[in-house]
Amino acid sequence: MKKLALALAVVMIFSLAFSGCGPKTENPSGTDATTPSTDNQPAGSELAVCIGPDPETIDPALNSAVDGASLIIHAFEGLMTLDQGGSVVPGQAETYEVSDDGLNWTFHLRDGLKWSDGQPLTAADFEWSWKRAVSPDTAAPYGEFFNVIAGYDAAAAGDFDALQVKAVDDKTLTVTLAAPCGYFTQLLAFPTYVPVRKDMVEANGEAWATQVSSYISNGPYKMIEWTPGEYIKYAKNENYWNYDALGSDTIKFLLIEDPNAVLTAYQSGEIVCAKDLPSQEIPALRETEDFHLDDLMGTYYISLNTKREPFDNAKLRQALSLAIDRNYIANTVMQGTYTPATAFVGPGLLDADGKTPFIDNSPLFIDPNDYEGNLEKAKQLMVEAGYPNGEGLREIEYFTNQQGYHKPVAEALQQMWAELGVKLNVQVADWAVVTADRRQGNYDIARNGWVFDYNDPSSMLDLFTTTNGNNDGKYSNPEYDKLMETARTTGDANVRFDSMHQAEQIIMDEAGAIPVAFYSEFYLLNPKVKGFWHSPLGYFYFMYATVE
């Protein structure tokens, strides 16, 4: 079993505690990190895997799911990318310079970059793609990831060219930041920052990312087949700058919704990697060498539609949170593969000193070992909320998907909340439906989860700011927003981290969302697969993988 996240976080966060804008400071020249070797690997005929069902979208600007991101990173590449150790290394940019004040960045693209159809890729492709992601017409969930760049506010309000990114020539891109930002290179490796083809987007609209003919990419692989509900197939992109390092000739991503069917496909040899396994099989699977349990930096949580009655009532939300037996869910329902979440920011993230875990400096918001005491408080809060023993409270719908532990967790919540007199109707839908309806606010309560996009508490806490595109519960608190804005702009590490602690206190006190468990990820991998890795950020990397 692999245990990656804590060690990675210790290495990566120590240097960022003193960064004015946040999580991570990367040294473009003083690092041991390298791109994968270009020594030619033996090519396999095909690598078949299943890491999720049909994605809601694989448009880099619109995707907000980890499974979608894993598909995107095989087809696209940004200015920077991440290596197996999680370090930022050059991608489409070969070199870059930063001004002494940390505001002006100049990127130099590699020679001869091309799209998968052979057309030249230029700096202008990056400029247009970033501006598209910020445009309100696009409504990108991660649009705020560009708020570190000068001109963001005007661009997000509709001035397309206000964002301070400029293609000086075909190979040179300049970027002006609003304030020094230590994690900017980490953002450059994030899927929303990859380039997309302007002509394909404009000619096809949102459908450009649903058709093989228009899904032109610049990364290690290119899409060659897509049968919705069955599979997506990629082939090596002969125009990729590091083509000789790539692994299998093709990668076939099976899109299977039913966990039992996923396991059957693995056991029959149809696939060599399987995620979203049937929960009842985990105890037996854990005894095999194929089973991997990796730490993830993330939190399994519950979104409550705070714009819909009765979830606009903070006391009701607090009662629902306290009535959850987190130990039972993590250790029994999830069979010890997750750990109880007493906050939103979990293990693996450090505080301002670069040594102390962030969670160690947080109050014990919820004691998972005092369920009976928590339940009594929850019952009192129901009285204060105006719903003693659930009287006067309508039936509540809980929206979730079938994979993994999601349905068993919902059924456990159904029993726990019944102690408050709450009637819960569990609705199960396909994953793509859940994510779309959740974002559009078509739900009461829904299962949710977040794996960190970069190694800093803000990656989680920014979710609950009023304007964040991934704030599915539409939680809004001006003081919370102000604290997170301070965390983004201050140059004082102590002020920055103190602001984030205060913000977490607010979201926990108001139960604007409800943390349940800290993530791990389990999957099956054929031992004959070499060159694969899985990131603590949740991504699966098959582009350099082969089967012996």
C-alpha cells in the first residue's frame, strides 16, 4: 500500500508558509525534479482501465471533478506539469523568468509545439484559453483560480481582454500578477490552465468537448474514440514534445457506473486498474497484492442547499452535523478506509511555521468520540431551530450516486438523523447527473467531496466563499469572504494562516457544509503495470505506463 500525502505535504509546504499568496514556492532551476526520461519505453498494444463512469464534462474550463481531471491531463498539458513526486516541472514552457518583485512572469514555450492535428501551438492559444476560462459567458467552476492575475475582477465582470496575460510572440507569454503568489507555478499545472483550440470551441460551442473530431489536444495522448456509457480511447499523440517517453500505444478508459461490473472487468482481465469498487468486497480485496490504499488530501462532506428552506436555518444545519456518528461511518460503513473528519482541513497540511499540522492549531470542532453528547446537543438545537423532534419539518431528500460507499453512507445518515425526527429520502442517480444538479442547486442535501488542488488550506476553504464556482451549497457570509480575501493578499504568513483558521471556525460554527470523513483512495492495480502513479491530489497517471 502506498502512503504519499503526508510526506509530500511536509516536503512541499515547508517552503510555502512564508509565501505572500499561498501554498507553494517552486524553484525553476534549483530543483531535483525532472520531466520523465525520454528513454524509449517498450510500447504495449493497449492499457485498459476504469477510474470512473461517464464524466460530466472533459472541457478543461468546465470540469470540476477529479475523474474528469484524470482524463484531461492525459490529453492536455499546461505551461507546467507535475512529476511523480508531485513537484512542478516544465510542461509546454521550457523556461521562465520572474521579476524581483514577483509580479511579472515571462514564459518561453518549447520549440515546435503542435496540437494533436499538427497545427502549430502558440502563446496566443494560452492567452485566449485563460481569458475564456475567466469570462462570465463560460461560467467556469474554477474561474477564480485566475484571480491571482492582475485584471481578474474586470475580466470576470465581462471585459474579456482585461486579464493581464499577453502573447508577445508565438513563443513568449507574459503574465502580470495582482500580488506575489508563491503557488502560481502550481496553478499553471492545474487542468483549468491548459490551452484549448479557439477554432474548435467557437465552431462547436460546448459540444467541442464531446466529439472526437473537435477534441483537439496538446498533451501526451489524443482522443480517437468515444462511446458514451462504454469507453473513451486515447492514442499516443505523435506531435507531443516528449513522445518518446510515452508508454502504451493506446489507453482505453472504460466508463462503468456499476461497482460490481467494475470488479468483474478487473477480475476477468478486461482492465488492469479499477476504481469505484463494491464496498462489500473491500475486506477480501485488502488481502491481495493488487489492492492499494493511498492517502489523499481531501474531505468527504455534505452540501446543504442554504438557499432552500429549511437549510437556511443555521441551527438545523448544526443539529444535522452533530447527529452524525463519524466514527461509525469512517470505521464501519467505510471499513476503516477513511478517517473521521472533525474539521474541513485535515492531516497533511501544515500551519504558518511549516512544521505544525494546521489541524493541530484548530479547535476540536466536533469530538467524534462523544457521539451521545453530540446527539443530545443536536436534539436541543432542533428545538431552538423550531423543529422539536422533527415536528413541522418536511421530508428531506438526500442526493447521491451509486459508487463506493456513497449509498451506504446515505443510509447510515438516514438512521442517524431519524434520532432527530428527520425523515430522509435517499435519491440515487448517475454521477454526471449528481454533479450537474448539485451545481445548479436542484437538491436539498447532497453528498460532496473535495480533494485539494494544491497543498494549502485555502484550496479547501476557498470553496465556501460567496462567488466560488464550486460552492454548491451557495453558503454566503461576508466575514468569511473577507477573511479568505486577507489570506489571499497578505504578505504576512501568520496573518494569512490565522485568517484561514478564523474562516474555518465560521464555516464549522454555522455548518455551512458538513465534513464527514477525511479521504483515502483505494483501487486495484495489476502488479504487471509499470510506470503508473497516483497523486495525493487524486489524479491517475497512465501516460508513461506499460504492462510487462
